[in-house]
Amino acid sequence: MKRIIAAMGILLVFTAVAQAKTYTVGTHHWIGFSANDVADAKGFWKKQGLDVRLVNFTSEKDACNALVNKRVDIAYQMMGTWIGFYMEGSPITLIAEVDWSHGGDKVIVKQDIDIQKLKGQPFGVYVDNPAVLFFLHQYLATNTLSVSDVRIIGGLEAKELADSFIFGRIKGLVLYNPEAIRAEKEGKGKVVGTTASYPGCMPEGIAMRTDALKSIPLEDFSKIFRGWLEAVKWMGDKANWEEYKKILNSKTFEGDPPYSDGELKEMYEGVRIHDADMLRERNRDGGGFSVWLREMKTMLKNSGRLAKDFDPDKIFDNTAVRHFSEQ
């Protein structure tokens, strides 16, 4: 009898292991998403009993396409970028805002140029989508200009865009760190506006394919949030800075030349990653992210860029965050 019970116990263990699912998470080279790398490196998800495989893409486009083409289960990106993919016909649902750019995205122009003389000139953006244009729109409006007053140049990767500015092919651009730092230093540029000027104007977060929403149980999503939030707390402890730097250079920015202490600190200060309270507040019914969605839709409509209409209450499904918040 004891042998039978023991055998049944072993069988149950192996059955649980066999049924355990590995979730594939798409991220890319951006410090705002580095909590994924920390959670993975420090075993915070394993502590939750969750098996997560990170795929770190070198570009935003590759990360988004991986989700659209079902190569990852969830992916992190600017929320405006996800809206752009939705308007192009991809079945995207927004799950949770987890951070926002707070100075990491910058408007940079040549030091010797008059802002008003940018009218009619090519203006580079690292991606021609709602996320970046919403930020640029707010900056230009403070100078009595609009997005339609400049010739938007998109389609270049961050490094190529910085090179175009450095070699004088464009006089202004919107770019993020670390390439923004290089454009400013090597291209004789000056920063004339950042996302810190408009807090929350460029939120970032998680999306899934709409047809895969039920593929991750709510409790597993709560575990994903717990691992992420433990990483955020760990990152905020100054005692962990040296180890965090190693994770950033070896994981988040894998393949890039190592960044200096000063460069990494500037990147980290250029983003606001939500703690548990902020995660709940921004993603609650009628919360800050819902307000942003409505403002984004208005901007797209008024500028003639609403390629496909969307209902802010339907494109955003906060069920997973609400489940986590109720625990």
C-alpha cells in the first residue's frame, strides 16, 4: 500500500511538471522593461512557481511582430505603438500600463537652429506611430507648430536615426536613450523637450493577442505581476546598484558596448516604473491610463490619423490587474 501511495505521489509530481506552462515574454533593449531581466536573473518568477522565458529583441518592431505572429505570449512596448498595430489590423488587446517615459524620450534639434525654421523640414522619429507623435504633438504645440507643419521621417532604427542627425541629414528628431545621448553629444544637438515635460504622455506596458487572452490563467498573470514588482522594488534599492548595472549591460542591453555608470543612471532616471500602488491606480476602471486612451483617440481623430476607430473601453482589458489588485 505504501508503495502504491508513493508511486501515486511521484506520478502527481511528474504530472504537475508536465502540465506546467512556459510563458514566453517579448521585451527589447530599453531600461523601462529591465524589471523583466531582473526578475529572470534573480529568480523572482521561479519563486512564484512560474516558468518564464525572456526573448530580448533589438528593436521595437521585432518585439511587436513577435507578438502579432504568435512567437511570444505577451510583449512590452509603448502603448501608443500597440494602438498603431491595432489600427493596422492586428488583433491587439492592452493588458496593463507598467511604466512611462519620464525624460528618456527627447526632442533634439541642432544647436544653431531656430525652432520656427523647422517648419517644412524633415523631422525624424524613431517610429512613426501614435506613441511618438502624441509626444511630439504636445511639444510642437508649445511653439505654435503642429505635427503637420513638419515632414515626419520614420522607418529608421534608433542607431540609424541618430546617425542621420549626426551627419546633418535631419535637423530635429525624437529619440530615446541611449542613442539620444549619442545624437546630442556627437551631433551638436540640444534637448528642447522631454517626456518629463508631460508626465504620463508616453505610457508603456503589456499587450496580448486578443484571441489569446484566456491562454494565461488570471492567477498566473498575478504571479507575473508579483515577480515584476519584486524586481522593481529590488531595482530601487541603492544597495543593489552595482549588481543591477551588470544585469543591464549583460541582459537588457545584451550585445551593446557596456554603458558607463553615468549613462545607466541617466537612463534609469528617464523612466518611471510603477510600484504596486501605481500599477493599481493607473489601470483601474476610469484610471489614468483610461484617460490617456481617450486623449490619444482625440488627438488621432483631430490630426486625421485615426486609421481605424477603437473603443477605449474595449481595446483595454484590465481584468488581470483587477484580479491581482483584489488579492
